[in-house]
Amino acid sequence: MNRSTKQGAPDYHITSAQSQKGNRSVPRHRRSAAEIERENQTMAFKAGLFLGFGIAALAFAIILWAWVIPTMDNAVSIAQGMVA
């Protein structure tokens, strides 16, 4: 029985990573006014897009509920009357 060998593969990544020391502080990414404005415009566009889709879906549901469903109910009753 060989007692000098370890089980598993050697881990070379940990030993190489320990030789490099990291920075004590992480520098902050400074954004310019143009980047902030572009981000604000992107967020406003997305909010407007979602709001527009929501309003369109609501209008579609109202039209469906108020006009299409009663019309189809009437058409189905007429068709049932013709068959019977």
C-alpha cells in the first residue's frame, strides 16, 4: 500500500491563483451623461412599449366582450334554429 500518493487529480489552478494578489479596492465604472441619458431613454421606451401592448390588449378584450361574443352567440342560435 502506497501512502505517499493522494487520491484524485492535482489542483494546479489554486496554486497558480494564489501567487497573484488582487487589488485592495475595485474601481467604480463612471458613466457619462450621455450613457445615463441613453439608459433612461431605453427604460422609457420599454415602459412605453409594455404600456402600449397592455392598452391594445385591453381594447381587444373590450371589443371581444362587447361585440364579437354577442354576435357569435346570435349566429350560433340562428344556426341551431335552422338545423332543428
